[in-house]
Amino acid sequence: MTQALYRKWRPALWEEVIGQDPIVQTLKNAVKSDRVAHAYLFAGSRGTGKTTCARLLAKAVNCLDASLENRPCNHCANCLAVNEGRFMDLIEIDAASNTSVDDIRDLRDKITFSPSQGKFKVYIIDEVHMLSTSAFNALLKTLEEPPVHVIFILATTEIHKIPATVISRCQRYEFRRIPTQLIKTKLRGLCDEEGIEVEDETLMMIARQSTGSMRDAIALVDQLSSMSNKITLEVAQDMMGTATNMAVLDLVSAFIANDHAKGLTQIQKTLDAGSDPRQFARQIVDYLRSILLVKMGLEKQVDAPLDVKTALKMHAAQLSTPQILEAINAFSQAATDLKANWHPGLGLELAYTQLSIGNATIEIGQSLDGGKVSSPAEKVARYDPPHTIRDAAPRVEPEQKKAKPAQEVKPPAITTTSTPETQGPVSTNELGLPLIQQNWKEIKEAVRQSSPKTVGLVNSANLLGVQNKTLLLGFSSEVVRNMMLTGEHIDILVNAIKQVLGREMKVNCIHGKNITHEILPDMEFDADGMVGTAMRDLGGKITDIKKKK
């Protein structure tokens, strides 16, 4: 039977361990100075070298080389016995299958016996967090004061499940994820040694896919090499179910161009080609993260081919920072949302649609029928748009209802484009929302000339209205609103308005969740419709009206 590559390439010397230099150096110094502790706790994600370092430490303390500095030598009888799995004083225990208190009591009884081959008996307890509470309690006293010939090495991927009493009795080491570049370098040497022909771009994709786990990366190479001695990018993508870079680029381009049909078609096309939806979502997030880094001036931190970097620069120039953050959040949720499992592409489609189209909304500053004045009969027949109705009281029976005049449910008015018949059209010279809307592009251009960052924040805002010479801006994200309120962003917008309109105006920024009927425009609702009934009879109130894109 052929030995798996990750076992064949397990480091046999301290120098072969990669990505954990501080830990390796500390353990080497402990062996060199003959100050090895009686108990260690190795914590970290899978495939980062916890068990490997535990075995190396067991080899080092039992090595027969005369020089402590050279241990483990990897040549003496004890080192070779450890490598071949026949060293009787190295006991590896899987805590996942030995969880009971009886298993620990049995271990506690056996540790009193002296080593049979080496100087120390080393117990490696893997996935120690799987032990029961009783088992941990049974281990405590032995862990604190073991026989002089015993060393405990506990390994876990979930250190938060380890009792504090156990942690306090061990020397604790945190194993970090291995950097992608180090994994790629290691894989290149392995492939050259094993005679596996593979492209650098493929190795980089495998390294990223492994998410910092050296064992996972080697296992992927082993799996791919069983298909062919020449591993191409297409072969790797087909087997791992990952989408090509071009599919991600096309999806982001469709989002920027507001081409909803193309974006949704690209998602379906990618999934039909065999890509895993969650992996596709992760790739989209990874690409959006790269866009964010380029946007923040950290292009050097992005490891990508030249053609991808060109696309990154173009997309970074076309997207604002709030848009990138919103997209990252949406597709991150799609990668982890379990509710969409019944339909493979639903999570991706929801994320894309949420970003590109959003819910059916009405535009602030327009009447419900598009700016035309309607008769009462027309208002009854028209469609009530979906508003966010919150804080509704329990339903009241018909006999308990009391009819109220429709005008009582109307909120206080601010300047909007809808105008009662008796008032006639609004003058475009009046300092109100129509004047702001008419000159909004020029105002944003003036803002852009002063601060590109400010115009990105302004682009994320909705024009709610004008009240008492104050422009009300609504933000769907409280983070973006707070960013707008910091620094000189408000002053830049105020100066731009003055530059374009020649008039002074204040600016007030409001988070979408805090928009109440007190600051909404004067909008008429059908008294017998869904919205009017909820407000009149159920005690509901309008808290949010979203702007139509």
C-alpha cells in the first residue's frame, strides 16, 4: 500500500517545520538547556504542526546523541524507532475515542511504570478537548505532578473548551496558520521531488484552498496527482469544484454595470459547470477583499496575476468603499448560510439580488403615482408599496374599530416633489428637495473635486428631504453614517451645496433604522389600504422608506 504524501513528508527534524519558528526555537532551547517541562498544551487549527512538533519533542528528549544541541539526530536507534512507529515509550491517545473517566484512570495507573526504551515516557493526547468533565478532573492531579519520567503533550483545535485548571498546569503554545507563500514553496519542493508536474498558479490556488493547513495542501496535491502526473489549473478547478477567476470577474463587472440578468446568469452558469456554491461565494469574497486592499492603497499585499491586478484596479476605481463592504458582508453570509442548502444557488442569488436590485421601494420626494396628482378613486385603486411596518399592536376586532379621518395619520410635511392641486407646481428656485435633486449631480461633482472619499460616502446616502433649510440624508448602514459624521465630510458637502446653489444649507445624517414618521415627507395613503389600516387601527408607524434605485 502506498503511503500518503502528508505522512511521507511529515517533518523529521526541527528545521523542516515551517511557519512556526517561535515555537520551534523555544522547544529547541528547552531541549538544549535540559529544561523540558512536564506538560505542554499545543493549540491551533488543523494541519499546522501540533502533532508533528509533539513527536519531534518526544524524539528529542529520548535521542541518544551525546550533544543536546543536535537532538533529535534522526539517526540513532530511538529516533528511527519513533519514525517507524515502534517506540514503546511514545504513547499517542485519541481523546475523541477515549473520553471517559475510566480511560484516564487506566492511563494514570500505567504511567507509574518506568520507560522501557528511552529516558522519558511521552503521552500525546490528541483532540484533548473531547474529554469529559470527569475525565479532566481525573487527569488534573497527575498532570500537575506526574512521575519524573513522564511528559504530557496535549493537542487541541478548540482551546476554549479546555478547563482553565488544565491550561494553568501546562506550558501553552498557539500554532498559527501557515502563510500561503510558505505552503506554495513547500509544495513546489515536494512536487519536484515526487516528479509531479504542476503549474505555479495551480500551486498557489491549492495553497489558498488549504486555508493555512499544510496537511490539507499536501493531501490535495496527492489527490490531484492520482488523476495525472501533470496537474493543470483546469484539472484542479474541476476536481475541487472551484470557479475560474474569470467567472468571479464577470460577476463583479455585471454588478458594477447594474446588469442584473447577466449577473444571475453568470452564477447559474458557474454552478452548472460543477462549482461548489459556497466555494464560489468564498472566491467572490476573496476577490472583493483584494479590491478593498487596492482601494485602500495596499496593492502590494495582493498576490494575483498581472491580468487580475489590472481588473482589480479598474473595479476598485468603479466601486465605493461602502459598496465593497456591503458586498463582502452579503457574500460572506451566502458562504455560511445553512438555510439556503435546499437550493444550491439560492444564497448567491439572494446576495447578488440584494446588492443589485433590493426590495420593491418608492423614491422619496415623489408621490405614489409617479408625481401625478390622483383623484381619490385613483388613490383607492393604486398599489400600496411595501413599507416597513413595526411595533404593530394585536389585531382589533371590527366592532372595536373607530374610524378616524385619513388626514390624522399623515405625518408632518417636509419639502417634496409631490404638490397638492391647490398649490400648483413647486418653483425650482425654492430651496427645497426639488432644487437639490435637480442639481445633485453637480453637487456630487463639486464634492468629488474636494474629496473622492467624501463622494463615496455621499453616494451611499438617500435624499430624504429638506426641512428648515436642512438637507436630510438617510444611510442604510450606521457604520457609513458615522464615517460621514467624522472628519470634514459634512463641511465638504455643505461647501459644495453653497458652491453650486449659492445658498447656505445644513446637513443632517440619519441611520435608516432611526427614520420615523416625524421626518418623512408628506405622503398620502389609502385609508382602507394595508398601510393606512395598520397605522389607523393597529397602532403601527412607518419607520423606514427605501429609495428606489
